[in-house]
Amino acid sequence: MMIPAKRRSFLQSAAALALAGGGLPLAFAAGKIKPGERAALIVVDVQNCFVPGGTLPVAKGDEVVPVINRIATAFENVVVTQDWHTPGHASFASTHAGKKPFETTKLSYGQQVLWPDHCVRGTDDAALHKDLKLPQAQLILRKGFHEHVDSYSAFEEADRKTSTGLAGYLKQRGIKTVFVTGLATDFCVAWTALDAKRLGFETYVVEDACRAIDLNGSLEAAWKQMKAKGVQRIQSEDIALT
């Protein structure tokens, strides 16, 4: 399959920089990115609650599963995240009298989108999708388990003060680059990617390994913000699988 000109240009430029001693932590093979031992795949919230039939379904969310399974074979390091809410969580509309899902309210840390009850810890709704095949995953990180604070990012909770510990884990293992996939592009994926970049990781979002909620233009806004911060937008075909 032909790689679109803009993405091909980026890959060729990056390869040239690496050959010139630019210090990029990735290898490039046949115009594709070849993850190595210093790269990690982050699989964000591919859970029953976020796929069709779940409590907060992302349209076509189940379509990311075969894509993630395929590209995961290229990675030695895989991290999986899991939304893991308490009953009556502060992010649930049902917790706030008179509020409906997708409205907002002000919590102690700022504005919060209110969601249907979803991913309640210990329920089948919160379980990882049964068809995910990630036998090499070394870490399952649960987030959003503090009753009064939501958590979109895999690195930091929504109060922007409470760390999940993921950055330290990755850095201690020598990881320099992360590839973010999963659900949903405009919320947990974007927040994870933006935090990864801010924390010093070279960061890619694999677009066709994600699906979005797109709430009031949130998808376009998320891509715009990620681009402005230097997060790279790629497709699964840009990753060398062998």
C-alpha cells in the first residue's frame, strides 16, 4: 500500500535525521517506523464499556481491536490501561441531581464532562475486550479509581496533580518513545498523548487504532492540540511489523 506523500515525507526526513546522528530512538525500515526496545505501545481503555453494547459506547470502538492486535506484534513493551470507577463516581451524571449525561459541572479541579455510569470496577462492563491479544503486555494500569477525581490520561489524573506513576515506570525501563492507541481519540487517547509529550517522550498516535466520541467538535480540537504540541499522527501501516 502506498504511503501518502506527507506522511512519507515525514518518515523519510526522520530516517535521514537518524542517519545523520540526530539521536532518534527509532529505526526505520523500508520507509516504515520500526519500534525497538526503547519504544512502548500504550493501549488505552479498550474495554467492554467503550464498545458497542457497553454503557458508554464509542462508535465502531470494537474495530480497533484487530488493528491493535496486529501492530502489537512489533512491540517488546506493551502497557494497557483500564478505566476503573467507583460506584457513584464524581464523573457520573447520576451522581449529580438534575444533571444529564454529556452536560458539564464544576468539580474541585475544574470543569468536568458528566458521563453515563460506566466502567464500574469489578463489573464485566469494565473488563478488557475479550478479543484483545496482548500476551506480552507487562503492565495493566487502572485509572479513575479515586471517587472524586476523573482520570483521562494514563499519566496524570484530571486534577493535574495526581500522578499514576506510569512516567516513572517507563523512564526507569529506558523507554523513550510511546505509540498511543485505543479509546477514545478525543479524550483518554489525546490526554495520554499530550501528557506523554509534555513528560519528554517522543509520542505517536496511531489514528486507525483509535476511535472517537466527537462530542461538540472534540475530535477536531484534540487533533489540533496534539499537532500544536508535537504529537505525531500516523497510521498502523506506518509501523514495520517484521
